[in-house]
Amino acid sequence: MRSLIIFLGSFDTSSNDSKQQQMEKKIGGLLATEFDEKSCLSRYHQSSLRKPSPYKPSSYLVSKLRRYEKLHKRCGPGTEAYKRATEQLDANQVRSSDKECRYVVWVATEYGLGNRIISMIGQIDSYNTDYSRCYGTMLKNHAINSTTTIPPLHLYLHLLHDYRAEDKTFYCQENQAFIKNVPWLVVKANIYFVPSLWLIPSFQTKLIKLFPQKDTVFHHLSRYLLHPTNQVWGMVTRSYNAYLSKADEILGIQVRVFGRRAGYFQHVMDQILDCTQREKLLPEPAQESQMMNISKTPKLKAVLVTSLHPEYSDNLKSIFLERPSSTGEMVLVYQPSGERVQQTDKKLHDQKALAEMYLLSLADKLVTSTRSTFGYVAQGLGGLKPWILLYEPRNRKAPADPPCVRAMSMEPCFIRAPLHGCQAKTIKTTPFIKYCEDWNPGIKLVDDPK
């Protein structure tokens, strides 16, 4: 069994910070302050590296988070309520009358860190569609239906990319009355299914109160939940201070090429240059006639590249080393690592990946790769609407026009949305749900069109 443990730290109510500093550390009230900063430096220190977010959490969201924390103290591991609940689960007994303490168990998958993070915001290997308490399988075998009055003690929800039509009925309103009474829900997911939760009528009213600006769900919840360990935070701060902190502007470029022959491709490099220069994110190299007009006090633009392959950043470095930029800016290119292959579940590899997601989120502007959860996490943490590279590597040829497109919102794409079934009509008619720019069968949250 693999599990994710989020360590919040020990309580420490003393502080010498001003009210303004306290509010910045709390990220507009998202975070409680009753924790020892030294036990988890990233929890409060991220505000010292990034600009204040223009997106403020609603007072309703803040109040619900404080209530959620109190519920954890009453129902979480180590409490009498948790002990009773696990004893009943082990013995397969009828649950107690304590209806306040119900549990969602998030099960890690064997997929990359980005997939795991986006699914958590919304490994017990024996949990799969063959499991006897799999919700979709029980529906398929007619063991339960929407009128079942006595729910089982636990259910397994299979919300992976390969889920079946029966599994997708989780998103149907008529099934929620049954599911909400199950004391233990075990969820295995590698997709960001939040957009479909907004299409469940009984959820929508509260979600609108929690997130009046609908495209801020991942932004607020990721900054509330995701706090790297001190070791990972050290990677972030050392890279930032050494290579990014003195820049007038930071451009992040996240390159991910999918496919068995993933690697460096010239057409991808050409597309990166076409996108960044067409959108004025990077200057073009100066021509001979422009070289005499270069400023003596040029602005510094730092370009942070994240990729499994170092050739993309090497190519950019050589371009701006050989000739100055046409705008007079100094362009410095930095890539923290180049691992060549994804090494899922290797601790150091995952630590580097998380550090690089955070570094990308500190950029002023961001370019990401199509359908990459790595990029989704970075844009959400940073509150950034990226330019998305629209190449399809399997064709081995980048489209000439456009090389990239600006995202409608900072929300991740729900790549495997249930386009058929109970939500088919509402997906097409709901104004704050749009098809993704980088994957047309996918859907994403946007703020209400003006």
C-alpha cells in the first residue's frame, strides 16, 4: 500500500509579523497560522517568492476550510471517532450513528506526479474494476441502483482515464443521494474531474458560493493543500535565488513530448521559437544593423525551461549567446534538470519534478505543452493563463499556424470528461464549461463569459 501523508507541523501561536505580513503568509486567509513555520517552510514562505495573487478566496471558502480543519481534529487518525470507524470497517459492521465523520481515501496511481496531484485536488493495487465493492461493477451486476436505501460500508470509485460508462454515473445527480451516505469512499483517479462536479445540480449552488470566480478552483485549493517538504523547498529557493530572483521578467517554458519516441525534435524547437516570438514572449536575435543600438543597461529576462531533454534549453542558450536580442534585453536561459526519461515513484526524480512545477509557477508568463498535467499544476499554482503549444508529436510535424494558443483560464483540462450520458446536454449548454484548447473532447472551467 502506498499512501500520501501531508504533514502540517506542530502548533505555534507566537508571531512577530505585522498584520499585513500575516495576511500575505495566509494567502488571503486560505491558510491558518497556528503552525510551526520551521516544520514546513514552504507553507508560509511561498508568499516571499511570488507576487500577491489577484484572485482572492471567498469568505465562504475560508470559513469552510476552517470548519474542515476542525472536522479533521474530531474525525481524523488518532481520534476516537476514527478508531470506531476503522473497527467497524474491519469487522464489516453496521456503522454508528456518527454521520459527521465520513471518509474519502485517495489512492495513489502508478502514473506521473502531475496526474497524481491534479486528481488529489478534487496505492492499493488490489483496487480495480474487478473489486467486489467497485461502484461501477456493482451497478453493472445490478447489486445496487439509485433506489438502494442501505449503502455498503465502503465503495471503490474507479475514476481513471479508462473508466467505463457505469463508473461515470458517479457524476449523475440521481446517484449522489446514495453515494453521500457511504461512510468510506476509496477513490483512485489520474484525471481532474472537478468540472463535472459543477454539473451536478446539488453541488453547483455550494460550489458557486465557494468559488464565485469559477476558474480559481485549482488555484486556491492547490495553494491550500500542496506544501513541499523542506528538502524540496530548498531546491526551489536555491534555484530561484541563483537564477531567477534578479530578473525583470521570468518566462517559463514547459516542454513535454508524448509518445514512445519522445525526445528532442527540431519541429518542436521551431514551434517554441515561433510561439514565443510571435506572441512577443521572447525577442528575436538582433540583426547587424540593430547591434549598435543595444542599451547599456539592458533589462534581464530569465527563461526557465523544464523538460526531460536538455537540448531545448541548450538551443535557446546558443541563440542568445551568439547574438544580442533585438530589444536590447539580456536573455538568460536556465534548466534545473534533464532526466531524459520519466522515473515515476523514484523519490529524487519526483522531488525535482515538484520543485520545477513550483519554479514554473513563479514565472510572470508561461508556455506549456498540450495535455501535460505537469503544466496544469504549474499554471494553477501560479494563477497563470499559459500559451499552450498545440503540436501533436505522433505526426512528427508541427502545425504552421497557430503554433500556440492562449488558455481561456488557468484551470486544468478534464481530459476524459463524460461527454455522453447524464451530463451530455449540460456540458454543451453551461456557459462556464468549455471544450479545452489542447484537447477537444476534454472540458474545463472558465469564468462566466462577460
